[in-house]
Amino acid sequence: MSETGKKWVLWIASIIFLLSFLIMLGSSGPYNNLIDTIFPILIPLLLISGSTIIIMITIRYREQKWFLIIANIATYLLPLFIFITYKLINFPGSIVIDLFFITIICAFMLLAGINIFILREAGEIKSILILLSLIAVSFVIQRFSSLQDNIVDFSFTFFLLITLLTGSGMLLYGFRCLFQIKKNHYLKYISLIACVVIAYGSYVFASKMTGEGVPVLELIYFVPAFLLTLIVLFSLPFSGYIHWITLHKRILKKIMIPWIFFFIVFSVSIVSPDLIRKIITREDNKTIEFQMNDYDVKNKNGLEAE
């Protein structure tokens, strides 16, 4: 894409994002009924335009050394700030501190997503494997009630944030593929669609783990995911895959890893919902003591205990 085209894309995305955001701010005004009607359209517009703005700005500064350093530092410090915020979030009288650390986490998650999914080499797979491993480990920890409550609670918070980071990052990665893959039109559009579905699936997965009933949202994810899987399986042999360059093959592999991960999770959820429900509703094996001990009845007014 030419520099002029990039500027036009950035301006259009900025205008759409600003208008959508202003409309959402007016939801408490006299037009709230109209806004409620178009709300399902505003969210995708915000996500798409916001992702486009991030991609365009990142492409503009990706060669700047200071930008790379800041993104790397934010990536490695993100777990530390998640832990600090978890410890301070319920501290009495710390609203300003809470807002500060929440803002820092949001900024660091954005920079970490940019660093992992945009700045690094497009076919790099190690980062996505690490993120999915962290999701799996924190997901499994939810089942162990023998651990201390604060460990399980922190693990749950960490799970939600890493899952959202992975989904948001894959959305950014899909737009990166759209803008950077030149000649392979099959991979360009399949990558974008697959990354959007993965991002949506990660959001639904996070919502499900919070205990929200989302069966309809699960079907909205699973049906397109299943159909796209069949389409790719039958069309990939005719796409000239054998003649793809190594980078394009690695990009497809990078997308397939989180695709298979979330597809398996939702397949298990649909086939065996009781298993996921047991993980979400962690059993509590603690015994509650009511201190109701037996005692001797005193002989009073000639009354004796039997």
C-alpha cells in the first residue's frame, strides 16, 4: 500500500472510531433507544477502526529504536504489574492508585500485543505458544481448590487478562496480514477472517469462565469456526500451498495453533458442558465449624436430664 493510501486509511479509521465513540457516549441522552438499537454495530466498528489505527501507527514507528525498547519492556513487565494491581485493587482508600495501575496495565497490554503480534517476525510461533500455555496453566489451576484462595484468584485474573491479550493480539495480527501479505490473496483473506473468529472466541471463552451463561455466543463462534475449518481443509490443496514461500506457511501455522486451541475448548464445552461447569464452579472442601458442642443440662427446680 502506498503512503497516500495508508494516510487515507488512517484518516477514515480515525473518523469512524471517533464517531462511534461519541455516539456511545451519548447513550445516556435522549437518543438512548436509538443507540441501543445500533449498539451491536458500534462495537465491531470500534474494534475494526481501533485495530486499523494501531496497525497504521505501528507500521509508521516500527523501525524506531525507542518504540521497540518500550514495547519490549512493557511485554516483560506486564505480569509484574498484573500481580501488583491484584494486590492493591482492594486496598482501602486507594482509588487513585487502582486507576493508575489499571491504566498502566491497559497500556502495557496494548504495547505487549503490538510487540508480540506486529513488531516481531510474522511467522514467529514461540510467543503464541507461550501465551496459550499460560492460558492453559491458569485455566487448570481454577480446578484445584486445595491451593490457597489468593493463588487461585490471582490465577483467574491472570487468565482473563492473558486470554483477552491473545484475542486482541490475534485481531491485530489479522489486520497485519491484510496489509502486509501482497501476492497470496488466499492467505490474506483467510488469515483476516480466521483471526477475527479467534478473537471473538477468546472473548466468549473469557466471558464463560466468569460464570456468564453464553450458549448463544458459543454457537455464534462455533458454527462459523466449523464451517471455516471445512472450507480451509477442502480449499487449501487447490490454493497452491506447495508453492507458497516459507513465511506464508509459517503464518498459516501461527494462526492454526490458537485456532485449534479454542476450537478444541469449545468442542469440549459443547460435547461435555458438565466438565467445563465443574471447572468454573470450583468446589470448596473446607469444613464449616458451627461450634455446637454437647453440654450437660443442669438440675434446676427438680428437673433432671433424661
